[in-house]
Amino acid sequence: MEFFGSYTALATPWTGDGSRIDYQALKDLVDWQIESGTDGLIAAGTTGESATMTHPEQEELIARVVGFAAGRRPVLAGAGSNNTAESTTLARVAASAGADALLVITPYYNRPTQEGLYRHFAAIAEVSPLPIMIYNVPSRTGVNLLPETVGRIHRDFPQVNLIKEASGDVHQIDLLLRTIPGVRVFSGDDSLTFPTLALGGAGVVSVIANLVPRENSLMVAAALAGDFAAAREWHRRLGPLTRACFLETNPGPVKAALRMMGKCSGRLRLPLVEPGPECEEAVRAALREIGLPG
């Protein structure tokens, strides 16, 4: 299976009290995403609040998204943890649930060395036949997975052939693309999707695609086709929404926007809370600017 394009890091709709996943809202969201042209779906990623899910919830969520997608789009399943043994368990669970690939964040809080990061991903690759997308997000984890370590992991475990790069460092993105041709680089930061594609990236794992799946897919498709003028225009048009969706901790703003659009309750699980009034107003204004209900 080829992986490229605009992949939506699905937000998880909760019931009004946050006690359960709202599977009807999730099904509607998946159907709308696919009908709108998104290229792939991320289930139980960090935007999906996987850190506040129980293992049974995470397993059912992945299986449900796989079922809702019904082969129409690839589904990548979150299998990340700061506990390597737990990640290997989640990797097995995701494979048994029918996921097409894994999304595995670098361990957070522990701050492992590059050798520790190598061994972490090696342990997961040893138990899973699925393609693995590494998620490198130093601002959340406190550690930066260096390109040379990515290259070492890929050489020893070729199925680790994707990376969601959210270091915010364009030089590092370029280094990944120039030095590890067997690894497809996806932007992990909506504001850097266009620069990543211009450097040769394969796509984006996007937060704002929860709200604008069609527009985000058109931007990525234009860039992949070499039409950077059209992609640049989409990048600029989507810029205010991107900025608004990261005024507070993700996924607070994007879930507020989904609530405004009537897609879900907007509920978050503690310790995350609903965004404040200024953020809400900025999100509402950005939605209206792009022609969406807000």
C-alpha cells in the first residue's frame, strides 16, 4: 500500500459527559471525511486523545474506524506510549483490529537517548508486520529523534518507512528527505505542510483536516502534482484557520470548531478543558472566513 496525501488525525467525539465514545458521531465524521476526499485516517492518535483512553476503548475505537472506513481509505492506528512494552501490546492490538499501519510517537517524559529511541522502535517493529509511521514531536515529548537515528531504524527495519515530522525545523525536514530516500516524510504541523511538500514530502497528518478535509486534500494534491502556485494559494487561505486551531492546546480548539459545525459535542477529557472565550471567538471567526458555519 502506498501512503501519501492528506491524512486526518481524527478527533474522538465523546458523549456529553465524556464517559463514552460517541460512535454515531464518529461514523458520520469518518463518512464525511472520505466523501470529502481525505486520503487517510488516523485513529486513536494524540489528537484523538488516546492518552485518556483505556486500552479497551482504544482497541474498540481502532476496530470501529477500520469498519467505518471499510477499505475506502487506509487507517493508521495510534500505538504510542512512553512504555515500550505497552507500545508493543498496542501494536499487536492494532494489527488484530485491521489497521493498515501504525502511528507511534516517540516516548514522552522519559526523554530517552538516541540509542533508547532506536531500541524502542526496534522492539515495536520486531512484533508488528505493519508499516510504522514514527511521530517526532519534541515540543510534546521533550526529545528530538534525529535523522541519523531514523535512518538507522529504517535500515534495520524497512517497515519503519514513514515519519510524521513535527520538530518545526525545516532544515531537519530537508535532511530527512535528502538522506533517507526510503522514508516518506509527512508534515506533522499544519503550518509547515506547504514547505514540507515543496521540499519533497509525501503529505501531512493534519489537525485542520478534521474541519476542511476537501480543502486540505486539494492543497496537498496540487503540491504533489507540482502545481505549487495553487498549493500556495490554499496554504494562505487555510492559514487563519491553522493559527486559530493552535491558539490553545490541541485538540481543544479543533473540537470547539467541530462543535460549532455540529459534528460532535466538543467535549474533552480532563486534564484537557474547553478553550477560553478569546480562542473560541478566533476559531469562530476563522471558520466564517473560510465559509464554514461557526
